[in-house]
Amino acid sequence: MLDCEGIKSVRQTIVYTAVGTAPELPETVTAEFSNGTVKPVSVIWDMIHPSDYSKAESFSVIGVINGTAIMPKASITVTEGSGPLLSISVISDTHVDTGTSSGNGKRFKNALLDLKEINPKAEALCVVGDMTDHGNDDEYDEFMKILASVEHPKAYFVIGNHDIRWHDGGYEETYPRFLTKTKMPSGHYDEIIKGYHFIFLSTDKDLKDQANISDDQLNWLSAKLAEGAEPNKPIFVFLHQSLANTSVGSYPSDGYGFSGYPDGVVQDSQLRSLLAKYPQVIFLTGHTHAVLDHPKSTIFASGFWCVNTATTYSTLPSNGIGPDNGSQGLCLDIYSDKVLIKGRDFAKKEWPANGQWSIPFQVENSK
């Protein structure tokens, strides 16, 4: 029997299966030893119940290796039919800086590496603001260096408050920097990805915590929401800041709006009214750092869906739920009749048990 003493880490196992088909887990996993060797070792996996693969979702399975306390993990993804029509990855609040003792960049890279493994068919990576901690040139350069070091799909960015605030030159300095570093066409823009409408919004003032959405941007958004809108087809809208009292992290009990400066969106009521005209909107926001494994991470509020994207940098629990100082993000699988929103814990390399939601969309029968 192989001596399992000295195992430093075990590479995660990735398995895909169809609804109703039991996933086939391998009898061995790849172990990395402290002396630098890499070997397969035998593993015994936890039992998988048929209910676990009775619908499209992702879940984690833990294994045991005799002779070591290190437990291998398997990521199981169950798909319907030929799989989703489109998959995307969503992260937020990476807060990359250049401090020698900072682990922000390492957590960001770890998230990218994990996404490459567990969501390899993603066709977009959406980064929902606060890419940097202070919006400096060197921080943007470090962010882009880390991003370029890991294979990833086309990336889309919006501006977070940390990306633009507290610079002598104000928004006139920080906004052009965002455009130059990210190569985005504007702070607000849209994209059609495999037939689905993606709309990206950004603050147009350098406020400390809030987003300011000008009349021009609101008018642009109104026109874009109406452009080709179909009642049974989702529209994805991204903004760094949440609307108050929607997804987790945006409630007074979370401290939202009570940090000495208000959080949220200055034009909260105007933006809320626009989005409410389209119940098919899925509004994805970061900023709060709230954990994903919470009942209100994905919630139908104010007439549309509001989704918390968490943070790769440092999560905050809400109402005592979820991990502190975690690293989390989302994988979205888009089917013709639903959107699966799947929370991912990058630090633990797990799918949180309470971090998945299915948003239904009625499929119209052709006449």
C-alpha cells in the first residue's frame, strides 16, 4: 500500500454528469507530497444520494485517504440535455493592491485558477467593480498582470468606488485610467453574448461609497432595456453598488447606509423604477462583501431579480450566516427555461450547500 505520509495537498477532482445519471468518481486522486513528488493515491468518497443528481446543479463531495487528515474534494456538475446554452463567471471586489504583505492578489489568482477548472466553458468573466484597492496605476497593472497569467474568457468590467475615489484629479483622472487599463468602451456599455443581453453600469462621480447614475446614463439604460426585450428571456444588468433592501448585505442590519457615508445608489428610486419594468432583469451587484450562502443572496425584490456577487477578497457574514474572511463568486448556467446561479467558495474549493438558486423562465411554444 502506498505510504500517504507527507501529502501536502490533493488536486481537486472535476466530474460532469447528466440529470438522473450517477456521477462516476475516480478510485484515485492526484496527491502532491512535501518532497515534491506527485502520485495517485486511493480515495474513498462520501455517499452520493440520487436526489443530488436529480436536477441541474453543482455540488461538492468529500473523500478520505487512509494515512492522512487531508480530505480530497470533488466538484460535481449535473447538466440537463446537452448542457447550458451559455455559462459565465462573475466575481467582484478583488481589491488588488501592491502591498508586500497583502494576499488580495493571491486570492484573486486563486479564484481565477479555480474558475478555470470548474467552469471551463464559460464565455464571459464579469468583474463587478473594486478591482483595485485605491485605483492607482500600479494596482491596475498588477490586476491585469494576474488576470493575464490565467487562461480566462473575455472579461467585462464596471467601476467600483475603490477604483475611482480619493484622487487629487477626481473623476477626470480616474475614469480615463479605468478605460485605459481595462480597454472598456465606456463606464456604461452593453454586449450581446450568444443572444443574451448584458448591460454594464458604472458610477459617473467619484463618491466615497455610493454610485451616481446620471440622467444621461439612466436614459441610455431605459433605451437599452427596451432593445429587443422578450418577457421570457433574461436581461443581465451589472452595477457595483446594490439597491437598498434588496439582496443580502443591503439592509440596515448589515450596516448598509450607516458607515458614516451612505452606501448604495444616489438615484435609487429612479434606477429601481426602470428595472422594475422588466421582471426578467437579473441585477448583479457587489460592494457589500456579503456571503453567498445566505437565503437572500438571490431574491426577487422590487419587481426583478437581485443577486449578490460577494467578493474574492474578504467576505462578511450577514445575520450570523456564512464565513468571515472568505473568498467567493458565482457561476451562471443559462438554459432556455432557467438561469442557475451557483455560488462558489474559491478558498475551500466547494459549492456551498445553501448557495444555489434556479430562476425560472417560461418557454413559449412555437405556433
